[in-house]
Amino acid sequence: MKHSSLSLLLLPLLLGGCDALMEGVIGDLRHLSSREVSGSDGTITLDVDVTGEEAMLLTLQADDGALVFVDQVTDPSGTVAFSATDAWNDASHSVTMGAYPFPTSSINWPANGGSLTDGTWQIRLGTVDSAYYYQPGTGVQVDVLLKDDPSMSSGTLHVNLVYAGAAGTDEELARAAGVATAHWEEIYGQIGIDLTFEEWEYDNGALPGPGLGNAEDFIQISTSTSTRSVNVVLVPSMVDGDGIYGMAGGIPGALVPTDRSAVVISALTSSGPDLMFSAEEERIFAETMAHEVGHYLGLFHPVETSWDTWDSLGDTPECSGEGTCEQQLGSNLMFPYPVCSYTSCTPQADLTPQQSSAAHSYVGVE
Ligand SMILES: [Zn+2]
């Protein structure tokens, strides 16, 4: 009896509830954080006050077994800037993975154009179960990182190269990684993003793609490295990832430590079964790291291999069909696979101006 009257009293608060986020700083970034619980309709509404910052990265971690997504982003004038319903209805144009329910989910804003104007942004989150039914009373850890960096043409990204398990003693892999990171620097150099590298080792190399298991390992790796950096984990081979070159922990990925704050790259797929890197394999190794981190910065494939789903950027052509798409986009860094003839593969290093802008908007780019 006491319980039910308490619930009734709390109900209006839960429905309209909007708690203040805790204010802090991580390096040059403003950090807002809070643990929220979804109200009776399964949603959480956050107010984020923007004062001079150019971009924000929101990362959400739902309690065990629950899923969370960004339902709606409303700008200070009251205009809906992003809606998950719109994203689902136009699933042929991808804007952010944040629109889809996951245990850990991120959205970087602005995504694909637009701007982060000063004032109070309202962000509504949805919490659902695995059957996508709204779940009231679900706890969500919320982290918002905001950067004050007006430059959309020059920046720096810090990368941690994490050699996992036996990858740490593989001299051929270390040699090839040296060549590949130099080429990766050239690729990102075209759009004005400088890279810095820090080398790490991690004991366990038996890792799947981020988000597909080994949550504790990914949390440990991402807790060890600095917040404003991307973890590129080189594994001998990816668990349950035969033939996969690499996998990113999100589009965009998180900067705060989570179970998917990493990109995982397979040494075996990159070198082939002889475990030696040819010049072409070194180049594809570079392109793989640049491509997967491109996802982490928020870039989608310009076209998916179903040939009917595209990114939402205006300057990547909307091709349809394998032949046309390989011809129009086969040299783009974010093309979904290496385009190879019998003897060689097309270099894939191109980035369009809008791909560049999207990458510079990522909060991880200083
Ligand atoms: Zn990809």
C-alpha cells in the first residue's frame, strides 16, 4: 500500500523528469555525466547546455540486458534536429548508429552537416528490451563530451596501437604496422587530420569484434588509455571473425571506457595465411585501420553491398549495382571491401569534402 502511493506520487516526476547532469572536465573537453533511470514510458530526457562548443559526443550504457538508443535531438529553438523514427523510416540513408538500440550506444552531433548552436539542447533517449519493447525503470549511464574547436580543416587524432596476445611478439606484424601507420598518416593528412601513435600491449589476444563479447577486456583496455584517443587493437586473429579485416566498436565510437571502445584488426586476415605482409598487404592493412577508424569517427560506407543503402552525405554518389559502385566509389576509403582484379587491388584512400567534415566533427579529433 505504501508502495503504490509512492509510485503514484513519483509518476509525474518520472514522466517529466529531467535531472541535472554532473559537470566536469576531461583534458580540453567538458564532460557531463549522470546515471539516469527511464520513466514510465521507457524514455529519458536530458538537457544539455551548450556554451560555445562546436560538437558533442553522447555515450549511453544501459544496465545489463537492456538496450538504449537516441530517440530525438531537439535544438535550442525547439526544432527537431534528429529523430530515430525518421532514421528507421528512411533506413536507406544512414546518419548514426545511435538511432538503433544497443547495450552501448553513441551519437556525435553535429552528424552530417548542421551545427551545434548555443543554448539548451534536449535529448530524448529510449530504453527497450531485446524485443524492442519500451522498458520503464531502466538505468543508463550517460556521458556527454563537448569540444570547443571551430577548425573543420585541421586537427589531431590520438591512436593507441594495442598489440594483444601473441601479436605483441610478432616482429613481422610490428614491421608492417610501421609501414601501414605511415601510409595511414598520408591518407588522413589529405583531410588535415594528423595522427599520433602510442604503443601498448595487452595480455589477452583471443578477442572478438568490439561489442560481441569480452566486455571486461575492452573496458580494461579503454580504461588504461587516455579518454580522447581511439584504441586500435591488433589481434592475431579475430574470435568468430574468419576473413574479417577489422571491426569498429560503433559509428561513431565511444571515447569514455565501455565494452566497445575499440577498433579490432585481424593480423591473420591482413597478412594472409603466410603471415608475411607483401607491399599490397601493407597498403590494405593501412587502409583497413584508416577505414575502421573512419567508422569510429562517424563515417558510414558510401554504399552498402546490398547496393540500396547509402550514407547521408551529399557528395558521395548514390550508385546502384556492384559494377557501377565499384567504378564510382571503389577508390573511396569507406568503400565496403577491397576492389581487386586477379593481380592487384585498387588503392582506396579517397575522402570527399563532406566525409572530411564529418570526421572533423568527431569530438575525438582535437
Ligand atoms: Zn566498413
